[in-house]
Amino acid sequence: MKGDLTDLAHRPTHDEAPSSWYDHSSGRRVSTDTVVVEALRSQYPNLNLTIVPQYSCNLLAYAAAGHATTTVIDTDKDHLAWRQYLPPARRLDHQQGALVNQVLFGKYLYKWQGKEFVVYFINGRDGSAYFPNITNQYVLSSTPEITNQLIVAAGKYGSELHNEVWVFDKGFWQKSADLWDSVQSASWDDVILEEKMKSAIINDVEGFFNSRATYRKLKVPWKRGIIYYGPLGNGKTISIKAMMHSLYKRKEPIPTLYVRTLASFGGPEYALSLIFSRARQTAPCYLVFEDLDSIVSDGVRSYFLNEVDGLQNNDGILMVGSTNHLDQLDPGISKRPSRFDRKYYFPIPNLAERVQYCKYWQHKLSDNKDIEFPDKLCVAIAKITD
């Protein structure tokens, strides 16, 4: 089969698919799939054809991660791609950036686990609107079974996190490697809080994820909500990041879903449905709403409460919301058990905590020979920073 499939990929002296696509794309379009499928079925009558949307299963990304190999087998005339420059994520890193190709039309010999496929990557943007803008993958193989195996493997890989955090922003879930990297440096040692409160926060969250059997035994839904509140700048965000780090270090890691905003092309209700749908799919998980009072406005409060406490099963979801203005939260959110039923107040640090914070920086700067930071300076600084 290997030799036959390779030969079939190269055999046509004139490949009908690219000429059909170019002809179709240069005029009015209604259904790209229709013309491409017709051309491919005519050209490869003995092969199985499966159409795989790239947004649900990205075969090129799967290969780029080292799980398969691709070889371009179309001609320069038939291949069409946008070459784009991606600047470095941070100019401070002094990197050069990278060149990437966005394939609009490409034909590849795709090899995975000893099996071969001919795969066409074809952009099928039909119409003049921004949506839909779909790239489909037309997978040709000897049997539908081996194509299904490839789709399951590549789709599973794409749906999982690989040193990333799910971030919801502008109406989409996106994987953020930058937030993951930031979280890796967060530690409870960096959080200056009263020790009883710090231990309570840790035990509250860790205890929840350790207690599924207890919740089930008591016939209580396995879900919780916690609110961190108090004046800005007193440890709410770093506590969330430290907890994220702790949860990722568990024997069975607990992923974080981080919500930045409900603003989306479909409106806030649509965003909430996507957020909780992903949380239910990912559970057990740590669902973070930072600045909860600004995210859940009066206009979406009832929809939010229905997602939190409605008919859907939210087992395994621990929500944490932070706010600088607890008084601006609706009592139905802040005071109703089974929604956000525990609150932690992050106060202005007292003298002892300010001394502790100075000692934290004293330790961080201990290798800097240009700075004198004696113990008595910690107390002096703490006394003038009430």
C-alpha cells in the first residue's frame, strides 16, 4: 500500500484539484467543498476521502510537534501560502522572530505510524464576510479506519494542554504558554500573608480536589466557589498564581481555566456558555475569574448564576473570583451557598507582615554586592510604610 499511495500522489500529469480550486476561487464561490471533493474523487477513485476541518484537528501542527512527517508533493505553481513574519513575544529577549507559512493550498504526503496519506490543505473561505474562514484537510487513504485513527490521535493531542494554560479572551479559548511560564515561577513562599490564612486557602482548594469521594458519599454536588477580596495590591493575584502552580504539581495535575473578559462577537451570554462548557469538559479544574465584579455585570448576572447553579452538572469545578469591590457584587453571587460560599479578605499588611516582606526582598537581593540591606533596615522600612 505504501508504494501504491506514493505513486498515486505523484502519478497525475495534471492535478485537477488545484486547477479546480484556482478557477473556483477566482470567481464567485458558494461551496468550496463541492468542487474540491468532485475533483479529488475523480482523480483518486480507489482511495477513501475524508474531510477534516483544521480548527478541530490540525494535522500540520500535529506533525510539527514530531508525531508525523510531511513532504510537499505539489508544484510551486499549485502551492499557495502566505509567508508571515512573527516578531518575538518580548523585545527584551533579543530574539529575531520567525517566519511562518499559512497554507492556503497545499498537497502533502503525510506519514504517521508507518501509514501513508495524501493530504490537501485548502482554504475554503466562501463569501466576503470575515466568518466563516475555514481551512479543510482532505485526507486520502487506503481505508477509512486508518484515517479515523489519525484524526483521533491528532485531535486528542490538539485538545490537550502542553505546558500551556487555557485563557478565555475576545470570545475564544486560547492556549497561553506565556501564562504557563509565568505561573512556574510563582510560589507560596512569595506570598506574604498571615500564616493561618495562607494555610486555610491552600487546604481549602487542595482539600476540595482530594474529596470527590466524600462529596459523592454525602450526595452533595462536587463544586465550590471562593472569593478573594480586599484593597488592590495585597496578594490576591499572586495567591491565585501560586495555587495554579501547586495544582499543576499534583500527581494528577489540575488544569486552570483563566477568564479575562466576557466580551465576544457573540455577546457575554455566548461567552459564558463557552466558558462553562469548556470547564465541564476539562473538570476537575480551577476556573479563575479575576476582577469578578467587572466581568459579571448586571446584564449577565442571571445567565451567569444559571450556569453556576442551574441544571447542568458542574462536578469538579472550583471557581475562584477576585475583586477589589465586594460591595459591588450582587448578594446572589457573594452570599449564596453553592455559588461562592467562602470568602477571604486580603487586608492592608500589618507591621509584622511588612517586616516579613522586607526580609523577602532582603533575601532576593543578598547576592547584590552594591546594596547594603541589614536587618534593622527591614524594621525601619516597615514602620514608615503603614
